[in-house]
Amino acid sequence: MPGISLQELAFAYRTGEKCEIWVVEIVEEGRPLWIVQVFLFEQEKLFTLQGQRGKQRTWRDFDRVMGVLKETCPQLSEIKVKFAAGPESAQNGGLQGEEGK
């Protein structure tokens, strides 16, 4: 899945590009983590939020994810949340093949 940086997300948000933001719970090494996936409607693509080094950005705490999103997109009024339902769902990282696309 292609990646998007916080700066790119902020730019898309400021310019009014229609997007859907998902906070998705995954499990790595038995620990729950959170990732952010962004669907950009104009491009019809799903992106995963990446850190500065190009790796998928993860958080241990949901409230920290929310803090980053509120800071990046100050007027954000809605996000969607997907919980890991089991090992298969958690390994896939969320939205592939679901209506969130």
C-alpha cells in the first residue's frame, strides 16, 4: 500500500481534497498498535501514514493518534475506527477488500 506523510495529509486536508481517515488497530508481536489509513477520493487510492524515514507509522496509544490527527488537520470532524477482530484481520492492517475503499 502506498504511503502518505503527515505533511502531504495536511496539504490535502487544507486544499479541501475529499478524504476518509481511518485509525486501524493492528497486532504486532502480540501487542496492539494503531496505524492511520487515508482514502483520497480524487485519486481513488488508499494510503498508509508514513514516518519521515518512509516506514509505516504506528502508535501504542489511541489518544496519541488522535492528538497527531487533530494537530495535522485542526478542523477534522470525523474519523473512522477499525478494531483488529482477530489474527487475520490484524495482519492485513485493515481495509483491504472492505467497503472503506
